[in-house]
Amino acid sequence: MGSLKRFLVYRDTAPEYEEIRGKERVGIPVLVINNGEKIIFDIENLSAEELESLK
């Protein structure tokens, strides 16, 4: 439940979610890194280096 609450704070406040909020979508799947430092919606567009850094 704690993770869901943190996600909802990002979804409701982060500028990256503006388009999603306007369309009444949830915004999942998403990858949130370092407590919102980076928010990624499309993991397929990550470089090999970025993917490796997530491990």
C-alpha cells in the first residue's frame, strides 16, 4: 500500500504525468527511479546503458 501511495503522489504532482492526468488515465506501467528523480513511461526507448544501470 505504501508503494501505491508514493506512486499516486508522483502521478498527481509530477509534470511528466500532465498528459496522463488530462486523459483520466492511471499512468501504469511506469518506472520511478530514485524517489521520482527520473520517471520512465516507455522502457523500450531506454538505451542499453540506462537499462544496465537499473539492475
